[in-house]
Amino acid sequence: MERFLPGGTRGILHARTGLERFRIERLEPPTALAPFVANFWVLRWDLRGRPPHRQRVLTRPSVHLTFTSYLTAGTTRARIAGVVRDGFVEEIHGEGRVVGAAFRPGGFRPFMDAPVSTLTGRFPGVDDVFGGEGLTLAEEVFAIADAYEAVGRLAAFLSGLRPEPDPSAAKAAAVVERIAARPGLVRVGELAADVGLSTRSLQRLFHEYVGIGPKWVIRRFRMQEAAERAASGTGVDWADLAAELGYADQAHFTRDFTAAVGTPPGRYAREAGPDAETGPGSIDA
């Protein structure tokens, strides 16, 4: 559990502003958990004497198990984050940290006795899935001062549940990876044919294991790609990018981008690009 994974800011909107206020590290899961967990992660911040920060994220289609400690306030929160359909905003203040596990698409299904879609758009407490053992785990994670030791405790807990590899979960993860690798993919029917399933079977697979439909996943990865390009400072040709991402016209692309990110692509490029000035306040006001 000591191997750090490469960083990345995809999905973190206004990432340059955010990374002036918090630090995130990702750790590789142990081999036994690799079929289920994409990575463990630790997020830390120290905003004592500075304004609170509201961070907006275009989330991936995955479930997270998180343990948040607001050290300055002396409060904690242990919860499961299902797939978030819309933009996700989290406010941080004072000093604190989050210890989390990011599950692979489909990877959380072996830990629960219901479809992953029952978690979508919800943030239940750890006891809703793991019962009293989850509450005990939360107490232990919060009591450990060293974040990496806390990650190790979380990994040991998940390993101790002895989840069984599920071929359908692996299939779901592979399909999501296929979507991520093909930003120009537009149609669910085309995707279904590519992976050897009927459209209805693909939708059922995603409902059970991913938690949200393939159409949403396609759109979300397109928007993540667009936001990353916009923030790159490379002088994006929006008409070309719209066509590359499978849009019939730039106007449709602009509407989708604005709905997902909260601002039109040109404005986002000016505000989030390398030449943008970052101020002390919220980026999501």
C-alpha cells in the first residue's frame, strides 16, 4: 500500500485554483482488492485564516467510501457516495482531511446486496451498507493520526470482507473503460454492438453494477474531455472539438458543456486556463 499512483486532475473543475487550496494523493490498492478498488486516496487541506473553498467536480461513474475529518471544528463524517448525476460541490474550511476508497465501476456491487443504482444520487452512512462494523471502522479511521495508516486500516477492512470476483462487474468496468478511451462515441446502440450485448442487456448491466445508464457515462466522459481541453491553454477550436466529441453542431456542444460545468466553454477556458488569475474566494459562486 505504499505505491503512489500518478496524479491527475480530470474532472476537477478549475483545478489550478483547487490545488492551491488542497492536496490529493492516490495509492494503489493491494492485489486482492484490485478487481474492486481503483485506488485509495487522501485529500488534505489547511485553510486556517483563509476563506472556505467550494470545489466543483465532474464525477466519474464510481462509488466512493469516504471518511472526512474537519480537524479545526472537531467534526467527522463517514459515508458512501453513490454516482452523482449532476455536478458535485464540496466545501472545505479550516484544516482537515479525507481518507477514501474509489471503487472501479461495478466494483462496489460485491460489497452490497442490492443494485448499485440504489446508491445513485445518495450519500448514505457507512452503517447503511456495513452495519455496526462500518461504524467501528469509522471510529478507528478517525482515531488514526497518520493518513497512510488510516488507508491501511480501510484496506484491511475491505479485504477482510473477502469479496468474490464477479465476471459481470469486470465486464461493466471494461465497458466503462472503453467509453473513456473513445471520446467520440455517441450512441448506446453502437457501444452495445461493440461489446457484444443488446442495448437492453447493456442498460441492465449498468443499472446493476455501475449505478447509472451508459448514455450518462458517455456524456460525462465527453464533458470531462472537453473541460480538460478547455483548461489546457492550447487554443481550442470549439467547432472542431464539438465534432471530435460526436456533436452534430457547436451549439449543442455549448449547451451541454454549460449545463455540466456551469459556464460556457470559452469563459471556462479563460477562467481555468494557465493564464487565468486565481483569487482567494470560491470558484463556484
